[in-house]
Amino acid sequence: MSLLNYKCPSCGASITYDPNQDMGHCEFCGSTFTLDELEKYNKEDQGEEKAVGQDGAQEKVQDDEEISGYTCENCGAEVVSDTTTSATFCYYCHSPVIIKRQLAGDFKPDYIVPFAIDKKKAQETFLSWANKQTYVPRSFTEDSQLEKITGVYLPYWFADVKTNVNVSGVGTTTNVYTRGDTEYTEYMDYAVNANGDFDIKGIPELAFTQIDRDLVKSVDDFSSAELRDFNMLYLSGFFSEKYDIDKEEVKSSFLKQAQSYAEDYVNSQFAQYDSVKRDVDQVDTNIEKISYVLLPTWVLTYQYLDKNYVYMLNGLTGEAFGELPVDKTKLGIRSGLIFLVVMVLALLGGRFLW
Ligand SMILES: [Zn+2]
Ligand SMILES: [Zn+2]
């Protein structure tokens, strides 16, 4: 039993996480339940937890062989998933499925930011964006296309970095003024320093290779997020991926980012000087803690003339970014018109000239 499917205490149907109510919701009978209520009700599952642990050991062997088949508890069909997927849906009965093994041990997230934007809101945001664009193929905004918008939790590393800054030197201000016919330049030197410790909390780094990093970066401002302790219920009804970039690999990036925050801080302290000559210039950074965090993103991929386009939406703030396929037929009409206008002008011109 390595799959988890939250059941409705009232009717037994599948429970999904509802971003609007911040509760578990049964789509079948409409009931809503708190995290605690669902945990209590689905406690029988917990009884099997130990057995799961043992299973887990056996499945580890399978993992090496990259077998990722699971049987759906709901309909008995095989649930096929990528080796990195931790939450998905049964292909046949569409019940939400959480693959516990992908969330165990080193892969157990520390924190999660649950979706605050639901599917309907994500679709509306996309539509109003698409309708503002000049060239959009009609199929881009069809219902069947909108249905494909997918809520996925992406894995991130968050680092807390302790930074010590020790910078001192001479700051100079320059003042130019004119008296009579003479221009004077006045220099004033000041001893300046910026010293101290500060903590930089939660520097994020995407921990997943199978998505366009630049696109994700354009919508991954989660600085307003409140991190919650991880709970599997938040995954129910969404897709979720586990990290495929180890935290060791991102350490140097964290230190570099901390260095640049520290540099910004120092510069802000010296902003009133026209130039600063640094005699001591030392910034030490030290990673205190790295947490594993899942962040919510809506993704819509669209294929047009054999090319893939992606629209992404921050699942917390609704901030969005999209690439657009240019509709060749619409473009054709537009340039055809321009061509026609030019032709007419040339003919008219010709007539006047003659
Ligand atoms: Zn129900
Ligand atoms: Zn099923």
C-alpha cells in the first residue's frame, strides 16, 4: 500500500484540497473537512503505515530498476507515473493519488505553500491574458485547451544563510559650485564602515530539471509566502514532483546569492557618497539550514505547429507569464492587407504622376 487516497468521511469518495476554503473537499457530496478531521478518519491507513515501511524497503529495490507502477485503490487499474512524480491522478478513474514512497525519507518535504489560486481562477487569468494578445490562435482559448491547465507542486531548496559583513574605508562626496566666474570643486572625505551579522532567510532554488528554468523564474516570487508544515492532504487533487537536484549541488549558488544580498546591503549603507575606497572588504557567508519546500504553480502547455509553448502562473499570488504562438493565418491576413494598401497607393501615385 504505497498509495494514499484521502476518503470522504461522509460518503467514501475521494477528497481533494480546496484552495478557496483551505480545507479538504469532497467533489461527490460537497462536504468539507479540516486537516485534523481527515487525518483522524483516514487513521486506519496509519495502521498500515508500518507495513508500508516494510513495503518501502522492498520497493527500494524496484526503484533502482525504475519501476514505477502502482495499483489504484479505487478501480484497480495500474497508475503509471514518472520516477519523480509524488502526486498524480489515476488515468482511468481520475481519483487523486499520492505516492507515499516518493515523499518518504530524504524526500519528505519540510514545508509546503498550498495552492491559493484554484483551477477556475487560473483559467480565468489565462483567458483574460490571452484575450489581450493580438495574435492568438482560436484553439488556444478553447475549453478543451483550458482543461489542460495543471496544478503542480514544484520542489525547491530554501536556504537560511548567516552573513557577516566587515567593510570599511573612505567615502568621498563631491560638491561643485560657482562663485563669480570661478567654478570650485569641493571634496570631503569620511571614514565609513559597514559591520555586522545578518541572517538571510529562505533563499529559493528550483530543485527540478524537467521544466524550463527561465520560465519558472519569471513567476516564482514566493517572498510573501507563509510556509506550512508539510502535509500530504495539500497534494490531493494536484500533481507533485520530487527533487532531482541534490542540495549539495545548489550550495554554491546559495552562497553566491547571499554574497550579492550582502553587497547590496553594503552599497545601500554607502549610498550618500559619490565614491568609496574600501580598505577592508570582507563578506563571510555560512549556510545554516537547507529546507525542502514544495511550491504551487499552474502550468499550461500548448502545441502549435510542432512547437511547444508554456503559460505559467504562480499558484499563490496569481502572477503569470506566457509565451504565445503567433497564428500564421491571422498574420497572413494582416500582411495581406498591408500588401494590398501599398499596391493601391502605388497605382494611385502612378496615375497622378502620369
Ligand atoms: Zn463525500
Ligand atoms: Zn483508478
